[in-house]
Amino acid sequence: MSLGLGIVLFVIGAILAFALNLAVDWINLQLVGYILMIAGAIIIILGIVLLARRRRSVTTSHTSVDPATGDRVVRNEHSAPDEPNVL
């Protein structure tokens, strides 16, 4: 979703900065376009970084027989780092 939002912001910013030939007295649309393009680029970069850091979990199950008692021993290990809170 963050990649799509970044692309949309970048495209809207490019349209405002380069394609519109409209003068409004109370706002500079070209400056707003540049700001949206920068925000879109930042969101795209953050989206790529978050996709690259996608968490993976490792689950290991080991079954063996205890030679002293003859009982079956099952050892499970699960390692997955805590995911950070992303707003």
C-alpha cells in the first residue's frame, strides 16, 4: 500500500508541477507539486525498505528418544523477532 500511495502522490505532484498552467493567487500550485513529489519519493523509499525488512520466522522441531528413560522427547524452537510498531 505504501508503494501505491507514494506513486500516486508523485504523479499528482508531477501533474501540478509540470502539466498545469493555472495561476491561483492564494497558493503556488507548482510548489505544492514539488512538495507532493518529494513526499511521494520518501514514501516509495520507505515502502521499499519495509518490504526488504519483511520478517521471517524459523520453526524447528526435533524429536528424539531419551536413552536413560526410553521416553520420547520433543523440543520445539521458534525464533521470530518482534515486529516494530509502524504507523
